[in-house]
Amino acid sequence: MRLLVAALDSELVAFPADLAGFDRLVTGPGKLQATYALTRALDAAAYDEVVVVGTAGAIDARLEASVYEISGAVQHDVTDIDGIVGQHVSLPALVELDADGDGVIIATGDHFVDDAEAVATIRPLGAGLVDMETYAYIWVAQRFGVPIRVLKAVSDRAQDGAITDWHAAVTACSHQLRDRIRADYGV
């Protein structure tokens, strides 16, 4: 059995509630809610794989409106004791996935990125996308020793007006993600 994970119900609107071979988990937005909900789910049941689907803002102009398999995640909203952005005092700077992703790194933080100044701070961390949960999902799944796969659909460009773009795009992104799950898992 696999666990299908998303931060928001709106990211799963194109998915049937009873997708064959998958349990479903909606965690809520942000790293703390993601950590709490996924920890509880993995503590309560054994899963063969965690499959995360959701939306992300593109901060790399080369990434088009498509679905990307994430290769790793960094945190863009932490600093270590020396003030270095992206470095946490006790967590790894980068959590990597074992799967053959698309080579795309995602930067996770607890706020919705929607301005050029924030993007300019995040880009040097090596990320092409931004979201609010992926680092937490990967970190938790790795603690439990459960394979995890993260698929993200580009919903916006993480610039001024991005929240409006996200609201307009989330349903289309859900359909793109559903098509990818159908193609990859045959369900």
C-alpha cells in the first residue's frame, strides 16, 4: 500500500477519493503541519511508499508549467548560528531522494513566496522550485525508512501576484498530477 500525500484538498481535486492501492493524507500547509501529519500516518501504518503530489512556484525561468519529480529539498527560511541562509543548526542543508528525479531541487519555507526579493534570496541555494512542505515530507519519510517520491506541478512564478496565479492554476495542476500518477502507477 502507498500513501498519497498533499498539503491541501484542492491539490487532490482531480483524484478519486478511493484511488486503488493508495491511502490518502492531507497534511495542511507548512512544515510543522506536514511533519506532524506524516509522522502520525507513518507511525500508525506501514506503507511501501509515500507519494507526494502538489503545487510549487518556479523560481528558475527554465522550468515550464509541467510536473517535475523532485531530487532533493533545502529550507529557504532557516539560518544557522552564523546567519547563513539555508543552513539549519541541526538538520542537513539538503535532503536528497534516492529516486531518479528530474534533477530539480525544491526550496521549502513556511511562507508563500510571491516577490522578486524573496526569489533573489532563495535562488543561490540551488533550487528551481519553492513550496511549503517538501523538505519536511522527505525528512520524516527518511526517519521512518519509507521510500518517498515527490511530484510537483508548477502553478506560478513566485513573483508579484503569485497567490492569484496559484488560485487560478491549482485545479489544472491537480489534473496534471493525476495524469502523471495514472501513467506511472496505472491507476
